[in-house]
Amino acid sequence: MTKKYAIYVVPDETFKYESISKGINWLSSHMTFSGFSTENKDGIKKFLSWYKKKTKETENNIPWQPSKDTLSATKTAIHFRSQNLMYLRSKLSKFNVQNLKINWHITCSAGVPKGYNFDQTKFFLIMIKLEGKKVTWLEDTRTPFFNLHQTNQNKKKEKQKTKN
């Protein structure tokens, strides 16, 4: 049986309601894995390490909060689109992870819990292993999903101001 590995962006709200083992069952029954898998485990691990380091270096460590124009919800799923995802996707090739995509549009919850507060949602990256239908949770960043792309743009602007 082929082992495949994948990265997902997950809202921490999901796991406030359920244990990690229930969370794994939730992933295996509700997430679509097509287009997200790769067999380059080392590349993904290096990518996650880079991500953790990058978020620690990010000034002010302000969590990315989805705004109404980047987040929409249905009764069954939460979807978001962000430059964060484009930025992370652009870094995947650096770690030789060609077949894994962090999509512009991700379904990241099997259901929206009653009283879900979108303004306080933080996201983190998880690495999972797929063997047939069996899902194993290997690693997660448990670091809020920072707006890395925006921070880099701000740093460039600051440098330009300093030069002038």
C-alpha cells in the first residue's frame, strides 16, 4: 500500500470541540485528499520547519484574521481565500514538493459549530499520512496562521523608506 503525505490548513476551533483522535477521524471522513498528496515526506517536514521558523521571526506575531472578503461559510464548510496561501504555495518548490498544493480555496471544516466566532479563528498547518483510507496525524505547527506575505511587503516598504 502506497503511503502518501499531505498538508492541510486547519482552524483550531475544530479541535476545541473534539479530541485529537476524533479530529483524525473527522479528517478521514470529511476531507478530500485528491490533488493534495505527495510521497516526499522529507520535503514536507522541511517545509513545516521553515514555516515554524518563519512565523517565530514574524514581527509582532499578529495572527491572520479572516475578513469578510476572504472568508465565506456554508452550513457544512468554512472556505477561505488569502494571499497567505499563495505565498506558502510559492515556497513549496524550494523544498522539492512538486505534487502537493495548498489551494487558494480550501474546505477546512466539516461543519460550522453553533456560535462559531470567525473573528477569533486561528489556523495552523498539519501534516498527515494516508495509507488507503487510514489517516495518521504526523505533525502540526500549532502556530497561528500569520500573514507572512503582508509582513514581507511591509518590510520591503520600510527598507525603501530608510534608503530614501
